[in-house]
Amino acid sequence: MKYLGYGAATILVSDAAASAVLHYAAILMQIGGGDVVDVPTTDDHGAFAHASVVLGPGIPVMATNAPDDVLEGEDRDFVDEITGRVAVVLAGAPARPQDG
């Protein structure tokens, strides 16, 4: 589990979800784009919930380790969705010039 930090708030997410969000945020920052994602999380009572997060340049997002949680769910659909969004962004992004 990870705490995903966004502004002054943190949400508890799976390791896979945190990795997908950070990767997508980095890609969006590189191209100057933005997007809204509904991140699967849990509420204060441990029930499944979603948090809508805006990703884009100048919006810091971070992940820190959280205690292991037996409630860590399967976020495969979310991770697949974000991975698909990354692929779309990369397909439309201009090629980076070679160094040298």
C-alpha cells in the first residue's frame, strides 16, 4: 500500500495504482498536458471509494509507503486504464531529439 500525496491530502492506494498514477503524471508533465483520473481508494471506514485527481504540469503528486493493508484490492482495471492513457499520450507525443 502507498499513501498518494496530492496537495495537503493523502489517499491510501495500492502499490500498482500509485505507480500508474505517478507514471502518468510524469508523462503528462513532459508533454504539458493534463487529465482527471478517478483513483480507487478506501474511505475512513475501509470501504471502497474513488478520489478524483487532476494531473498536469505544476501539480505535485507523490507516493510514500503505507503499512500493508489486508484491504489492498485488485486495481487491475484501473492500472490497465491508466496504462492505456499513457500509450495514447505517447503515441501522440513528438519524438524527442537525439542527444549529440
